[in-house]
Amino acid sequence: MRGLFVDTAGWVACADAADPSHAGAVVARDTVLRRNLLLVTSDYVVDETLTLLRTKLSLAVARAWWEQIEPSTRLRWELLTPARLEKARGMFFQFRDKDFSFTDCTSFVIMRELRLDRVLTSDAHFQQMGFEMLP
């Protein structure tokens, strides 16, 4: 699949003009969209993003973000199935020297399954797993 996975840190950077990665994240997101590629995310990332936007910025910002992405035909939402959750659980407990969140592990599973190698994020855990981080 051709596209760009968007992690929580990427969504927040796009939504928060004060985020140090904001300008680069917006450029990376918009470049992908201009190339008619899909943005890909997961239900776990959406959950994490909504919560973070609400607590970091405001409920209004979280709502505006939701209203922008929810109807988008340029965004593919991947759901965490029992099989994906089992793979993520295995990964979560496998890497004892890393401090990956469980949501990170679910994202790694989806990215590998869909053969996505690029991710919009500032979370270095993705680089540790061999993915190319944007911006």
C-alpha cells in the first residue's frame, strides 16, 4: 500500500500551531495529499489523539479535529482486530529494552501489515523499529 501512517504526535503537531513540529508536519501531510496518497491511522491513535488534544488544547480543538478527519475520504482508518491486538501484545512484551506504548505496538503491527514504511510523527520509537519519520 502507498500512503503515510499518521501517529498521535503527527496529528497533534498538525493541529497545534505551537508544536515545534507543526510547520514540517503540515507540509509533510499536505505533500502526501497532493500526491493523491492516503493518510492511514488507527482507532487507537484516534482515541489517543482526541484525548491529548482535549487535555493539551481544548475540547473545541478536539471537536474541530474530529469534524475534519471523520468524513475524510483521504484517510483510511484501520481497526484493531483481535489478531492485530495479539501481535501487538507479543511485540509489547518482546522488547524489554524499549519503552514502547501499547498504542505504538498496535501502530507497528498495522504499518508492517500494510507495508507502510513512513510515519508522520516525532516519536522516536518508530525510528527504533526501522520506520522513516516525517517531517
